[in-house]
Amino acid sequence: MSNLAPIYRFTPAFANPSGSAIRELFKYLSQPGMISFAGGYPAAELFDREALQLASDRALRGAPLECLQYGATEGVPALRKQLVQLMATRGMSCGADDLIVTTGSQQGFDLLIKVLLSPGDNVMVERPTYPAAVQALRLAGMAMHSAATDAQGLDTEALARQLAGQPRGAMRLLYCVPTFANPTGACLPLARRLRLLALAAQHDFLIVEDDPYGALRFEGEPVPSLLALADQVDGAAGRVIHLSSLSKVVAPGLRVGWMIAPGPVRQRCLIAKQTSDLCTSPWAQRIAAEYLASGALELALPRLAAGYREKCQRMLGGLRALEDYLQVSPPEGGMFIWGRCRQGIDAQQVLQRAIEENVLFVPGSAFYADAPDPRSIRLSFAAPGLAAIDEGLARLRRAFEGV
């Protein structure tokens, strides 16, 4: 028997890959008594368990073969029908053939990278942005550029200056979370949405609109999606690819997301998906279809919004005791509060003390494609209960005091 160790020849992207900085924190969750403001997990107590159980029973009883057999790559017809109706309630008109059901919206983004981009292409992300999108683009070898944001989200005038002078088409794609962004919680105003669409037409780039949190508004007035607005802006039609998911509003365990895309893009994404997973779990799709058809989501959303409003207000109230250390931006929906440390405090140093105090948050440096801000932090109010929020903020205050 040979004693030679095998030689693994990894691709350049995976020769020395870096994993998720957020998931690296999960090892601390096993510490007894740990309170986490870190992960973007939905509130477990708000899961609509009874309605999901009934939907699961109906799915398997009513369509056992469809649940248990392979399904169409584009998705189960019953679910696609329900998603068309759901999109209509959100102001977006589409047909079942405009939709692809994906295994979470993250798969949709991965498919778009495969069919639209080549290594070295110029792509843009918000500064800061969703780290899994950065990771996917980096592993695919893209040339990433950061677009400035403020408390209202993407700064479209700064973006216009950034794009000025570039050859038309030099920027291939912009990825954004315009409604209750992860990590900042910001919601892009209508005027900026229209300006962004005009810039996409002027400079010939596509927009990937990721919308996992849009239904979780608990303050303010709804703003139309970029997809819903695209036809109102000359040259913007067909430039928006919309991703969404049931993970934040129903349950992430379903792993059901979807993509709305122009025909040529959708056709190629279907082929890419066939080589990835053949199809999203038909069983999970049928459960989701039954859940939506029953009207359960419509009934659950007010309860979700009320629950997250209460938690967000509780956290914002508690953060007033930390205002000497931390400046925060109150959100109108979603799951996150974005903050910036005062007095030149480094968030990573606070994290080390916070772990000792048995409370977790995510340093903001995890959310930047380049030049991270070491003073920024993300707090999630979604998962912990009210008492845990109170205690966690008391521990966080002690951590700041100890730096």
C-alpha cells in the first residue's frame, strides 16, 4: 500500500477560500447562556407551525406522487401559480412562465452569476452589503466595486458620479437589497429607485433586486419594487431581475425562493439549475403552495410585522443607554439595526469583550467588498425574545465599557 498522500488540485478560487465571517461566530452559540444578536434568523416563536403542518398534510395527501417524485426544473405549477398571485399583491405583474422556483434566493443569484458574468467582469455592490453575495462574486472571480450608501440606502447621486466617464456597458451588473437592506435596514426612497433605473438604462447594466425582507414592513409607507417601476423609466424595462424567498416570512427550512427574469436570462438559468440540483424539492414546493393557497401568509404577515416592531422598538429603546458608545439607524422593517461605534472604538475589540459577557453581534467589517469600516456593527433583533434583548443589551453595554 502506498504511503504517498493524495495531491488535491483545487481551482484557483478555492485554493485558499475564506468562509462566512458570520457563520464563524456560530461556534459561540453553544456557550451556556449565550444571547445572539448575530444571525439573521427569523423569530422561532413566530413560525406558523400549525398552518405549515396542515399544509404539509394536505400536500402529501393531495399530491403524493408530485411530492415524492422529481419535478420540473422551473418549479411545481401549483406553487408558481401562487407566487404569481403573491407578486400581484406586491405590485408586480408577471405570469407563471416568468418565474423560476429556486432553492432559496441565494441559488437564484448563483445561477445569474453563472449565466451572465465571466471572471474579471465589473460588478457593483452596495457598501455595505449582504456578505454571501460578496462571497459568491469573489469566488467567481468578478471585479467588484462598491457603491456608497447612507441612511436611505444606495446614494444614487454618488453612483452617477462614480459611473460618469466610464464606457457604456463597462459595468455589467449591480446587486442590491433596496428594501430593508441586510445589513443596514435601509429602504431606498422612490426618487432614488427611479434614478437608479435611469442610471441602469444610461450606462447599460442589469440590476439584481434581492427582496427577502420587503413584506416585513412595520413602519412607514410601502415603496414599489424596482421591478414594478422599471416600465416607467425609458430604457429600464428588462433590466431588473427580481429575487425573493419565503425564508424570512414563512420558514427558511423550506428553502423556497424564486426568480423573475426576462426570457433569455430565465432560459439559461433553467439549464444552469438542471446541472445544479435538477429541481427544488417538489415536496417543499407543494407545502409552500398549499400554505399560500390557504391564505395563511396573508393572515400571518400582520402578526409578523407586529412581532418585529415590538422587538425592534425594544432594542432601540435599550440602545439609548449605549448612545455614548454607539450611533444607530432605526429601520422601518426587516430584521436589522446598523450601528457605528463612537470614540474611535473598534467593533472587533468590542466583540471579544462581548463574547466574554455572553452576547454576540456581527462586526460590520463582514459586510464590505473592500475597505471595511472597523467601527460598524450589525444587530439583529429578530430571533431573541424581549427579555433576552434587554439582558443582551445590558451585557453589550458592559462590553463597551470594558474596551
